[in-house]
Amino acid sequence: MKNSLVKNFRFLEPIAMIFVSILLISNVASTKIVDFGMLDFDGGTLLFPLSYIFGDILTEVYGYGRTRRIIWMGFAMNIFMVLVFTAVGALPASANWTNQAAYMAILGLTPRIVLGSMIAYLAGSFSNSYILSKLKIRTKGKFLWLRMIGSTIIGEGFDTVIFCLIAFYGVLPNALLIPVIISNYVFKVGVEVLFTPVTYLIVGKLKKKEGVDIYDKGENFNPFKL
């Protein structure tokens, strides 16, 4: 089916809302580095891999064009969130409120973390969606498991390396930074693999409910075309 942005879909908006919510929540949670057994990673990693699963669902079911718009929606909401946190942090605190330092430590996001998050998100999300869409055409819709995992390996690779280097290089010692990058990457890809059967089920049901199975033949894959 040729990709068309005119058709209305029953489940597209809820999935888009979940995708954007996961992005925003995971970015706030990323301010903490957690010890998860043998792995060290930022707290957002516990949730962020789900954004790639929903990104896969969006691209596979609704096509690259719609997914591109939702990726940019997430980007815009992320900027809005940062602006609100920054503005609130800059306002004078009430004399009866003594948690300004705690607020700034968690929500007063540093420019490096914001910049790293933004660039990594765009690079990872678009590469994931592009590769999945192209592979769908190449494989004629077969091997969904291979397409999802393959696109995640590339997308999460870009996302993890770019974010960690921009946000934490020179801040964290290399002895910690390298394990954080490796742990983030292994955990994120592992979540994708673990959830593959569930993703299969969701994709199949959505295609049936929505009555669509889009192949992005003739699609303009320019990420900046809205």
C-alpha cells in the first residue's frame, strides 16, 4: 500500500502519545547513573529502549512519513520540557521552600546533557526508522524480527555513543564512561530482542485492526521534510 498521510487511523495517536511520553520521562531519568548488577548506565535506559520498540511499530505499521512527523513532535516536546524546567529553575524560590538545590540538581539539566540528548535522539530515531523501512521493501515484508533487531543495533548504537560522549565525556572518568556506553548499548539492544515476540503480536494486530500494511516505495526519506 502506498504511504498516505490522509487516512485516519484509530490507534496512531495513542501510540504517538506513548512514544513521546517515554522520550520525555526517560530524559529526566537519565540524570542518575544506576548500578544494575554488572551494568552501569543512566536511569533513562530502563525506559528509553521502549521508544525504539514503539518507533519500530510506528514505521512498520504506519510508514516512515508518519513516523518522521512523530519523531519531530517528540523533539519539539523535549525542547519545550527543557525550556519549562529552565524557566522554573531561574525563577526566585519561595522563602518557605528549601529544595532549590535539589530541583536544579535533577531538573536543571546541563546544556551538554540537553544537546547530547537532542542530537542522539534524532540520529538514532531516524536511522532506526529509515533502516527498518528500507529493509521492509528489500525483504518484501518478511523477517520482521531481523529488520527490527538490525535497525535497533544501528539506531541504538548512534544514540548511545552520541549521547554519552556529548553529555559525559570529560565529566565522567573514562573508566566509568566506557562501561556506561557499553552497558547502555547492551541493555537497550537486549530489551529489543526480549520484546520481539510482543512486538510481533502488536504489529500483527495493528495491521489487522487498521487495515493497512504500508511499504514506503517512492517515499522521500529526507528527515527534514515535514
